[in-house]
Amino acid sequence: MADLDNLYRQIIMEHYKNPRNKGLSDDPGYVTAHIKNPSCGDDITVQSLLADGVVKDCRHDGHGCSICCASASVLTETVIGKTMDAARALAGNYLNMVSNKDHDPAVDLEEAAVFAGVRQFPARVKCASIAWQAFVRTIPEQK
Ligand code: ZN
């Protein structure tokens, strides 16, 4: 289990050092949401480009701790190309998982599963959540 934790830590640090899809677009077609986590200094903006019910692109920018920045990077890679419904379900499941609430283990969280260990550190749950919460705000509610 220690090796698994180590692997997860490596993936998180790799995303922190080499964030994917970082930098905001000035295309007005993007929907933007911004969330701060004052307890840690995390400050993240997420943008989604939605068309035909699909997340065509997702971008992030901001600063914060390694968990926060890495989770934003993993978020973008995980949701791009998914339908809005699938992305919304995935994000809800992820947020429940990191905050140790009931979640559906049958939903494949893909690389985002590396943040499962955050449950053991309640102070870091918010760090791992805010990029995903911001993403959920960029997707219109279902009718
Ligand atoms: Zn943080």
C-alpha cells in the first residue's frame, strides 16, 4: 500500500510540475468559474468550452498548493471529450470520494482516482475539491 501511495504522490507531483491545459482562453465561448480557498491560499479559475452537450475543452489557471494545482490539471484531462452529463456525474462522484461521502465505486474516475488518499487529510479535502467545484459551476444545470 505504501508503494501505491508513492505512485499516487508521483502522479500528483508530475501534474503540479507540468500542468496540462493551463492558461485561460480569451475566447468568449468559454464559461468561467473562480473559487478561492483562503485556508490554503489556493486560487483557481476553470474554463469550459461546451458544445453539442460535450466538454470540448477545459482550461485552468491560478496558484495554490500542489494538491490544488495538480487536481486542476487532472480535472481538465479527465473531462475533455466527455459529454456534459458524464462529466457532471464524474465530478460529483469525485467530490464525494475526496470528502469521504458515499460515492459509486463503479464510476471510473480515471487518473483522478489518485486523489483518494486525500480523504485521510481533512485539511486538504478543500484543496483537492475547488477546481472540480469550479468546473461543476461551468456546466449548466440539467433541466
Ligand atoms: Zn491547498
